[in-house]
Amino acid sequence: MRDLIQEAERTVSAARACRRRRNAFGMIRRMTPKAGRTDGQSARSQPGRAVESMGRSWCCGLVAIVLGGMTANGHADLLAGWSFNGIDPLASVFAADEGLGEIDPAGSGDALDFFAGTTMNSLPDWSAGESMGFRGDDAEGGSFVINAWPAPGIGLPAEQLVVSFAARRSATGCDFVRVDQWWNGGWSGVGFVTIGTEWGTHQLKISDAAPFADAMAFRVTMSGSTGGQGTVRFDNLMLHGTPVPAPGSIALLGVGGILSATRRRAVH
């Protein structure tokens, strides 16, 4: 079963990566002026299309420059965060409340449940609300996968990555949580935490995302239960990091937009 889940995760990840690469290449193609046109259909003969194309070029350049400015400040940003408040329990994945990401609980079988939450590790406007929990025999050895995207459609490396969450267990619930990161085609250990019977906050530093990684994936696995009805709960899960463009990539995108617009102005 675990092999099937991992294969599904790889398939979904590959499909997303392919789609986002196509988006990125499409953006770059739109930024690049078409040369060698001899059919009389020049930008000057189609002013509306020229203005639209120029707008796209400037927009791409501006977005690139803004991204560069945002990541130059050197502080860790919230890439994705989950409060677990108001989640549809029948949903196959849980979208992030902040940032871009999703949680897939398929690896926990029928153990998924929701309990009262906490404000520990939460954002200021999040209420205690609910927490994501796991109960029963399926919780032992069960897992959930966290996916996050630093820059959809472009893909950027990210550094200073930290995953944090609040957690607690019942007296017989899982007291050991292991976190793995998807790395070079397999799961690589990041670290583990011990869960107590009262709410506590935990955090782990994780490896920087590889250059132009389209998505980052992490797996949380639970173990150590001593009873068939024990529970473990997670709340206010956060992934912090700093999206960082590869050297020169953002600058080149920005210059590409400016040069494209300049060339199109020269046609008039």
C-alpha cells in the first residue's frame, strides 16, 4: 500500500512539474519578440496586439523585479500555513489557509479525525477552532504528506526552510513523529519530535529546496501508540522559508521584459 501511495505521489508531482514548466516556458515565449516576419503582419499593422504584447512583457518584467525585491530582504516568509479550521472532512486534500500548498492525509487510512484546536503557533487572526487528528489502530505507522510551491509556474529554490506545528496526544496516542523530505527521488529523514499529552510547539529545520524545484514535499509519520483508541493531534502547521531566485535568473527575466518592450516601441 505504501508503495502505491509513493508511486501516486511521484506521478502527481511529475504531472504538476510538467504543467508548471510549460507555463514558465510559455511566459518566456510571450516575452520574446517574433523575428523574421515577412508577411506584412507586423506589430505596427496591429496596434492592439502590439500594446497587449508590450503590456505582457512589461508585466513579466515587473513581476520578476518585484519577486527579486521580495526575496532580497533575507527574512523567512510563510510559504504555506494550515489552521485546520472549517476543513471539509470528506476532502481528499486540505488546501493551505495561507500561502500555496496542500496536505494529503491518504497515508493515515481511516484514522483521520478532527478535534478541538489551539492558538499555539498560529497567526494572530486564527482562532483555536479545530485541529487535524488521528485515532485508532490506523494512526500507528500512519502518515500525511505536505506539499508546497515556492513560486507556481516558475519554480524557485527556497532556503532557511523550517516546518513547525502545535501537537498533543492522548495518554495512549502516538508519541513519536518523524518528518521526511522528498529528495532525489526518495524520502530522506529530516528529524523527529516527541509529542506530549499537553499542547506544545515543535519545529524542525529542513534542507533547502533544490534550484528551480517546482514543489516541496514532506511526510509526517506517527508511531508509539499504546492503545487502540489513542489520538494524536496537529494544529497550526507552518512552512517558513525564503524563496530565492537562482543567480541572475530574475534579473534576466526583468531585462527580457524591458528589452522586449523597447524593441516593440522601435517598430512604431
